[in-house]
Amino acid sequence: MTGPSIVASPYPVRTSSTFRRAGLLAAAAAAPVALAYRFALVYRVRAGFPARRPPEHTPADLGLPFESTTVESDGGRLAAWWVPARGGAPGPGVLIVHGWESARDRALPHAQFLHAAGFHCLLIDVRGHGANPPESLPISGGEFGADARAGLRALLARPEVTAGAILGHSMGAVGALLAAAAADSRCAAVVSVSAPADPRLLTRQTFRLARLPIPGPIAQPLAWLTARVYVRPRGHSVRDTSARHAAARYEGPILLVHGDQDTIIPIAHLERLEAAALAGRATEPAAERIERLVVAGGQHSWLYEDEGYRRTVARFLTTWLGGPYDPDRAAELAAAVPAVRPLEAEPTFAAIAALPGPLGARGK
């Protein structure tokens, strides 16, 4: 009688030491991912809630007629100013959207020269900014877009307004493009000033501004993850909050403006926006509806101090909104306005100035 035959298994025997080694390897592989996710959560808290700066001036300080009003947005009631032009006669209007950690009073020089060119103006405080209460969830381009969309609806609802455009600065420009690209938009034109092209690129730039010592091979995927974690609480996707994708979808006229000395949002963002807008208009003569202006020596803000900027913006809006003056006259009227910056320093992303890095560093 023979004993049972022994057949060698084709698979390695799993000993307890093997499982321990596998567990250690899995933990080692997961550690960087966990650390990156923790960084993204800290970033969201630090960078997602802007320092509020209530308006310190009103249109009256610049000799402009105005009324205080509000705009109903899905984020609540937004503080706003209505600045009528030409005695309230019917004509086109412009919604003006400020940037990050700003408020409607910092956009008053834009209203000053646009009013001179004959445009009604509506200036809003985006949620979590200016005179509005703080938010409980992080603010992204999605909120700038929703509030700009609400502002455009309010502008077009005014009986004096015959057509409406949006001018936005920085994150306000992201909001302008998102609002204009919305399916129900009636935006006749967009002026995008100093806009970040994409949330991932903006996140990567904030790493640089905070002087975080993150090597490039790590910074790129970390920015990718951080951008997604940032927009998640409000149910956004990165694509939904991207100015670049909005520029590709919007079919109306766009004026893209950037300063060549912008250290906050580098001029390469303008190139990306322009390329996206052109690619999205392959079936029409895109060059007629997409304009660009690079302001020599221009920084991130205060481009309205440049006479050429005022001329170009007024001429562009007058052309596409059909008045109220002819483009050359509007350009001259805008150029003659002595628009000057408020007495303050070049803005930075104050909310991330002390952002802790994954290597334990703190930005200055």
C-alpha cells in the first residue's frame, strides 16, 4: 500500500513573515499618498477662506451717481452698487467682478472710466468678500462664476440696460468666463483681466508664492490632487471651475488682458486661455471675436492706470455692445479719465502666506 503522493504547489507559500513584509510595503507606498491628502486638506482650509475687506469707499468718492442694492445669488444676497450712466438713458451695461480678497470698491476705477464711456455699471461683492458675511465652505472659481452669473441676470433685468457684458479681474475674470459660458447666459462680451487659466495651475502657482520647497516632480501631482480636494466640498469638479474650459465653450467676444510683469499670475496663463478660446471656435473666424492686450510693465492689478488699457477696453465693449457711442469716441472718453489705484500694496494670496508644507516649511 502506497502513501499519499505529495504534489508541489505552483504558488509560493504565504508565511506570516511574507504577509508582514507585504503589509509594510503597502504602508510605505500609501504613506506619501496619505501625506499628500493631508496637505491638500490643510491647503483647503488655509487657502479657501479669503480675508474679508469691507469697502472703504463708495462711487460718490469718485463723483459717480449710484444706489446701494443687492443681487440674489444661490449663495445668498450679495452687496452691490448700481452706477447709472447718461442720466439713466437706455443703453448697454457692464457687470464688474473683483478678484480674490478684494471688494467692489477696489473695482471703482473700472466703473469710473466705463461710466465716462457711457456704460451703466453694476459692481458686486462676491460671497465671502467685501460686505458679505464669511462662508462656511471654501470659495473657488465656481462661486465666483455663480455670483457673476447672478450679477449678469440682475444687470439685464434693469430697465435701462439693453445689453450686458462682464469685466472681471483675476478670480473675478474666472467667474466672468464661467458665467458667460453658462447655458442660459446672455452675455454679449467678456473682458478677462489677469485671469488664472486653470485651478491646477493656480494651485501650483500658490505653492511658489508661499515659497514651499516642493520639488517639481512632486509639486505637479500634488497640485493635481490638491485642486480636486479643494473644490470637493461644494460638489465642483476641476473642469467645472476652469477658466480655460469656459473660454473654449463661450461663443461670444472675449478680450484677454494681462500685464507682462505679473508675478501673481504669470502671462503664460493668457496664452493658455487664448489657445483654448481659439480651439473652441474652429468653425468660425475666431480672430474677429478674440482679442488680447498685453500691458507693457503691467503687474497683476491696476492695469486700468494704463491709458492704452482704458482705450482698448472701452473700444472693445462699445463695438460688441453696440454703443452707446461710436468706438473711437468711447475710447477717447475712457482714456481721458485719470483712473488711479487705491493706496495699498500689490495684493498677494494672504490666506496661504503661512501655509505649512509637507516638508515642514512655512511660506513667508
